Amino acid sequence: MRIIGIDPGLRITGWGIVDAEGSRLVHVGHGTVTSDDKAALSERLRSLYDGLYEVVARYNPGGAAVEQTFVNANAASALKLGHARAVALLVPAQTGLTVAEYEPGVVKKALTGSGRADKAQVAAMVARLLPGIDRTARADAYDALAVAICHAHHGATRSGWAVQAR
């Protein structure tokens, strides 16, 4: 199954696409969608929407996963990030995809075995699991690929449970 992982952010939203065939993962693509921090909030959200919609339309994933975010101490920043998350959830849902959400610690644990891994450890595991990936990609894209990989691992686990239950 082709999976899109999304790491939402108002300024930079990362996306990553993997094909999961059993336990085998294949890198399909990754990148970022950005918005102009000088533009009005509505225009920034539209930029994110249009960019993510284009990615979903181009790659036609069969599943989607979005990273949950921690509450920011700054209420205004948390609210703006919440708007970006809403766009990240809405775009795949509008195309009929079921969207899973994963806490950052769950993503880190799925990739590294530790829910407290740092960004460098997560990026190293993404690079190891997806050989040949561009190591100069933005951290946001690596984070999105990590979310997609996490979803693939959780999907494989659910599939195994379903087979055992029969």
C-alpha cells in the first residue's frame, strides 16, 4: 500500500511517500510545502492546502498518517499550528483516505525503539530503512517519512493480528 506521512507546520509542512509491501518499504518521494509567513493566515492555509492536494493527487496514496503535535506554551502559536494540522488532516480525508494520527513518541519508538530518540537518530533510521534517499532533505520531510514508516509498521501489525484471529 502507498502511504503518505505528513508532518504539519504552518511555515513548513513535510510530506513523505512510501510503498509498503509486507515488511518491505520503498521510498517513493518526499518534500515540503511552505507558506509565506508575511501572508494572511487564510492565504497561508490555502498554500498548504493546495500544495498537499497536489502531492496527494500526484502520488495517489492508499493510506495517510499525520503526526500529532504537542501543545505549545504560546497559545497563539498552538492555535496556528492547529490550523495547519487541520489542513493536513482534511486534504487526505477529502480524497477518501482514512487518516491515522501518531504522537511523536510513538513515531520515534516505531523507528528507533525509543520514544525519546532525537531528530538525528530518527533521520538515520529513515535513511537506513529507505536506502538511496537524499540525505540533504529538510528535517520536516524526514519526519514525514518517519510518520509514513510508523504507519506502515502499525498496519503490518494490524494485518498480522487479523490473520491470527481467523
